[in-house]
Amino acid sequence: MGRTNFFYLLGALLILLFTIPVADDLNVVSAPLVRGVLFSILLLAGIWSLRGGGVFFTFGMVFVIAGLVLNIIAVDFELAIFQYGSIFSLIGFLLITIVFSLKQVVFSAEINVNRLVGAVCIFLMLGVLWALTYSVLELMLPGSFTGLSSAQKAGWDSSWLYFSFVTLTTLGYGDILPVSAIARSLAYMQAVTGQFYVAVLVAGLVSAYISEQKGS
């Protein structure tokens, strides 16, 4: 398995996380168009990180092609079925990328900056993954969340990213609340995942990196 350069993936994730809220606030460009372009960038950066990953790359390419095509169609026609398809394609791709990245981060023998960046990428992808899942849940089961406008409930925007990362980091401001049993289950599962991930993996990698630097 070849070494992965996670800096490209980190760049794509940061662009996604910063640009979607700005686009929502400024409302200069069509929000679906912005999301479609950003999702495409994330898919392309992600598949670049999967190169040399064997079966991960193969399955990743399937989701990338499907995601790119469905993103274009969803932006042009704004039909629910294509919006669902593009979101599920991105969810599938994120799952594959997270598993592949975990293998690279956890089982790599070398402690370096790239490995730490990979750990950060996984954390950010977990936030995006849950944000997409929450938005799909609200579309399928309206009323699963409170504190959202009707427009926010009808589609995918920065509010879901906000709620996801507030939950992942256990800030819990309380302005958006999960009210259905499934939504609450997803929320506490995300909170537990975020705490264990930071405590066990990231803290361990940082500690090992510092120890290695001091010993060199």
C-alpha cells in the first residue's frame, strides 16, 4: 500500500467547511451549485488520496464517478432523487476514505506530520459524514430536528455542518436539537465517537510524535 499524502484531502475539507457557510450567508451564488462544486472537489481530492489503495481505490472510483454525475444532474434539475443519490454517493465515498485513512494512520510505522494530518482529516470527515446523515434523516423523517427553518430542513446547508461539529466536539449549544429517537441515537453516537477518537488516536499520535522528536 503506497504512502498517502493527506495534505490535498485536508485542503479540500477546509475549503468545503469554510466556503459553504460563506456562500449561505452571502447568497451570491446558487447554494446547490456551490455544494455541487465543493463536493466534486472533495471527491477528486479524496480519490487522489486513495491512489495505490487497491480495492479501496476501485470502490472509491465507483462512488466518485456516481457522485460527480449525480452532482451535475442535481444542480441542473434540483430533483430530490438526484439530491439523495449525490448525498449517498458522498457518504459511501467518505466511509471508504475514512477506513483507508485509518489503516494508513493507525498501522503506519513512521510517525510524521503527514500521519498527524491524516488523523485530522479523519476527524473532519467524521463531521461531514454525520452532517450528511442528519440531513438525509430530516428529509426522510421530517421533524427529527428542531431549531431549523423550513428551507434548512428541505435541503443540505451549513446548518448541518454546524450541528454536526458542535455535537462531535460535545459543545452542545442547544439551538438545534434532535427530537426523534433515531436523531438522538445518531447524536450521542457521534459525541462518543468524537471523544474517543480525540482521546485515543489523536492524543496518542501527538504524544508519539513529540517523543520521537525529543529522542532524535
